[in-house]
Amino acid sequence: MRPEKKSIVDELRGKVSDASFVILADYRGLSVAKTEELRRKLHGVSAQMQVIQNRLFRLVAKELSFKGFDEAIKGPSAMVYGKGDVVQAAKVLRDFIKEYELPVIKIGSLEGSALSAADVAQLAALPSKHELYARLVGTLAAPMTQLVGVLQQKVASIVYVLKAVEEKKGKS
């Protein structure tokens, strides 16, 4: 292999091995302007998109033991990868696909596990990490909030009883 190809393979290997997720998509028909728009949107969720050479990516996928990638790497391919939240990246892809009907998701990988195009769509339907954190905090805070409410009611009822006793003694 020529040295420049070897350096491209090394660069791809580094990007893929550092990423927590990799999604391959067929970008055929996507204009330069739309590609840049998608890259900007992905950058907002800590993900990147790079057009790749299938033959070189096949080598990397084989080295990193990605299952199912060999059959999916056909036609023009773009790699979406990142260390951030895969759900956010999948949502950006889903929204972009809804708007422009491109790119077409081929296959993906999440921390070593293979993902089909349907799996990526299911990931996009999940709530984000921030939403899940908010739900967890709400669930944990609910009993404490209810306890505070009950304690406030008990204190208020004592105040009402004392007020009633004061009024009764004031009348007599």
C-alpha cells in the first residue's frame, strides 16, 4: 500500500477507534451546500461527518472487527462519528433526512455493537441524555416534594389550632 493511503487508513482508524459511535450513510445526491449544512448541524451535537473511500474503510472495519460492515460498504459513503451523544446525532440525521430525504443510513456501530438503519432510527426516537437526567431528577425529587408538602400541612394545622385557641380565650 502506498504511504499516502497508509496514512489515510491510520487517520481513519484513529477517528473510528476514538469514537463511541460510527454511522455510515450513502450521501449520493447530496449537494455541497446541503453537506455543509449537515456537517454544521452535526458539529452542534459533537459529531462529525467525513466522506470516505470504501476500500480503505473496509480495511479499518476489518481491523477493528466491525461486523456487517463489509456488505454495507457499497456506493458513495460518508461516515458520521463522534464521542458525544449518539441519540443527538441520530436525531440530527433523522431531521435532516425528513427535510431532504438524504442521506440514506446504511449501517452503524455503537461502542462495538453493530446497528442497522432501523436501530439508528430507534435511537433517534429515544429521549436525549439531558431529558433522561431531568426525568431521573424529577422522579427522585417527587417523594421529597410530597414530604415537604405533608410537613407544611401539619405545621399549618397546628397554627390553625393555636389560632382557634387564641380566639376562644380572647372571647372568654
